[in-house]
Amino acid sequence: MRSSLIPLFATCLVFGTLLCLYLAWRPSPFLSELGWMPEGFARWADAAAQSNSRTAIPFFGLGLMGGVLGLVMRDRRFAWVLFAGLMGLSLLLELGQLLLPGRHATVDDVLWGWLGLCGGWLLVLLAKWVWDWKSN
């Protein structure tokens, strides 16, 4: 069962990473310009108050997928390398924005990305801990 989940979560992780790359490196930061983005979410994300914190949302999803993949693989080294790689992705996305006109990189975006990643990963670990506790 576990090995059959690896391709699913790996695919979700790759798709999420590509989505983050697209959203971070498109010319405009406004999600309301995307026809496929839910209108209410786009309005919320485009508000000035969410300009940095919205970065946590996709990284929360990456944290969930990465955390599950790390558990399914049963290899702590792989999980730590994956976690560090996703943290590096947050930094890379912001550094890439330095080269894009109309975009600006902020330390806050990197930190919000890391917070979202840690939140998703910790939720997976908490769910595993509760599952193990209930099973015993």
C-alpha cells in the first residue's frame, strides 16, 4: 500500500512546485488576473494585507505533500533533504523575483513560505503521532 502512494504524492509535489514557480515568476503578482483562480480567494490574496502571508498557502500544501512522501519513503535522510530543498525553493523563488520587472523580493515572503512549509510538515507528523498513539 505504502509504495503505491509514492508516485501519487511525488506527482502532487512536482505539480505544486511547478505551480509555485509559475505564480512567483509571472510578471504580475495579482492572482485576480488568472481566470482559473477562485474569485474570492484571488480578492483575498490580492489585498495589501496579505501580500506576504499568502506565500504560506502553497508552501503549506508542499509541506503536506513532502511530509507524507517523507513518511511513505521511510527514509529520514530523504525526508530531511526534501524538507531542506523545499525551504531552498522558497528562497530561490524570491531571488528570482529580483530579476523580474514589476516584482520585488522580500525576506517576509521567504519566512512566510518557510512557516507554511513547517506548518504542513508538522501537521503530517502530528497526524502520524495521533495515528500511532491510537493504534497502540
